[in-house]
Amino acid sequence: MGDVPVIFITAFPERLLTGDRPEPAFLISKPFQPAMVSAVASQALFFQRNSRSRPKAAAS
């Protein structure tokens, strides 16, 4: 199974951005515009596709 990008939409981003791992890769703070959600979704899918097509480095 492949990884699915997750986009968090929240009114409280400070609860997610703690400095601990894992932090969300995609975060939208409320209030937001629909165009922002569309742009972030496109970006998330772009990065997911590129990470799958890129050959993984050989383990040393």
C-alpha cells in the first residue's frame, strides 16, 4: 500500500506544531479560503508522486 498525504485543517495549529516528530507536512489554519485547500492538496499530491518515482538510495 502507498502512503496517503494528510492535510490538517485546524483552528489550533500550535497544538500540532510542537517540534516533536512526526509533525504534519501539510497544515492549513482556519479561517481559510477554498483556493488554499486546493493549492495545498495539489502540492501534497505532487510531492507524493515525486517521492514514489524517485529511486531510493542504497542502504550502507
